[in-house]
Amino acid sequence: MYNLIIVDDEDILREGLANFVDWSSMGFQVVAKLPDGRDAIEFIKHTEVDVILTDIKMVFMSGIDIARYVYENKLKAKVVFLSGYKEFELAREAMAYNVMNYLLKPFKINEVTTVFTRIKNQLDSEKEAEIKSKKELQRYNEIMPLIREQFFTDLMMGALRNADIIKKRLSTLGISMDFNKGLCCVLDITIDNINEYIGMGMDLELRRENFFDTMRNFIKNQYRKVFFYCFHNYQNGFKVIALSDSCGNLREFNDRVQDYFCQVTTSVKNCLNLNMNVVIRNNFNNVFEMAIHIEPIKSEKVLANDLPDNAFHPEDYNRIFEQQKLFNSYISVGNF
């Protein structure tokens, strides 16, 4: 049922509209009968209303005042005017406030039914669109962490090296920063004695993933204008990329990163009695520099000892490749 209020300074008309129209059959319920626009505005300040059926001329505040209030406060309520022929020009004035429905006095019950059936269909369509929008937003929020992780994984695998594409992807992810001076670094996060904490037995991989999800929750997205993004779980830890365009130099940037992770490691120790180790592996002057310096691993035949410092190890590459397949399957089954 949609909430309807009736506003008219004529008692007989107000009560007659409330009692002699079969509102429930059209999907409405009368939640208030009010004698003036002032009362109506006070009512809708505290109660959600879908439709306001109001006379145009009243003693203190008019139907125009109600329509203006609804319009200026961006309320969703539909306004329907009751107007006489002499008031029709006022009704036309109210079109500036998106009032598109009116009933000319004297009116018949079937005219009321026609107008409110049309409004009911409009409200149904809007409600359906709102539900659809909320579902799409929910799907977006569900998959955005995957998309963000995939972006940084692509960077670390050397798959993204075009500056324009990187800028576009950053913008899509809602990461707004000066591309040219945004300092960044890659951190390795490891946890001591993970197996003792997780235990052995069935569902070990699932418990490991849940454990790392818990660890990631200790890391906020932002600290003193440094942004942190977790990605790529491996055997006893995960990687983090830190970004900032508000630090004057690399030393200040690293100090902020280290200061923040001192707090994080202390929290992990206090809450879970676990030791978290944080190492800054690489520093870069901007994201594009990071992208072109990271050397991807294409084959397991490469020996770990022969790898450059900024490259992934073969086992890391395999795990990331599995994450990529999972991401692609998530997309292909229509989850986004």
C-alpha cells in the first residue's frame, strides 16, 4: 500500500474523499486528513508519504507551498491538486514544481480513479526501477574488490604498461590521485606460525582464505592520505600496494606507511596474538613506473635465484593465474 494524505480546508470534502473513494482497491491507504498546507508540511517532515492530494487555496499555506516544499527538498511524493476553474492558472504555475496531476472541481469518483490508477502505475514502475538499481549497486559493491584486486594483479604481472589505460582503470576504480607524482610501494605482509593458528585437516584452503580475509580487515583503505590495497594471498602472507600523491618525498611516504603498519601489527598482536611482519619491497615514483619496472614471470623453468628483485616467483605467478581464472568465471556466470 502507498501512503496518501488528503489536505483540504473544507471538512466535508476532506472527509468525503477519505471515506467514499475505495482507496485500498487502487493500492493506497489514507494515513492523514489535514486542513491546511502548514499541517501537511509538518506531517511529511516526519512521515514518508507517497501521494499528497491537496486543495490549491487554503488559509495559511497553499497547495503551491506544499508542491514547492516537496520539490525543493527532493521528496519522492507525488502531488495532486484539487482546483476550481478559477484556480487553473495556479495549477499551471505548479508545473514548475513537477506537479502533473490535478482534479477539477466538481469531479466524479471515476475521475479520481483514473488519476490515481495512473499514479499507482508510475509508483510501481519507480519502485521496480529502484529495486533493480539497488541490486545492481549490490552486485557492483560485491565485485569491485575483485576488479580492484585484478587491476593491481595485472600491474604486478606486467600486463598493464600503457599510461592512458592505467589512468582510465584508476579512474574507474575511484582512485583519484595525481598520476605523475603519486608515489607508490609494494609491501610483503607475512604472518608467523599461520599453520598453528589455522590448524590442519579438511577445508584447509578455505580456512586459509578466511584467515587472510580477517588479516586484510585490519588494514584500512586510507591513512593520512596514503591508500592501501591488498591483493594476492600466498603461502604465509599477502601483498599490499600503497599509493599517495600528498607526500613531498619518498622518505615522508615511507614514514607514513611504516607508521601505519606499526599500528596494524600492534592491533593484530593484541587481538589475535599473532606476529605480522611488514617489508617494503619496492618503491616507485608513480604507478606507471611501477608497471614498467615489474618483470612478469612467464615460465616455471626460470630459477628463483635468477629472478630480479622486482619479479614474482613462479609459485606466485601460478597462484595469481588461479585468481584470474576465478575472477573470469565469476564474470562469465553473470554475477556482474
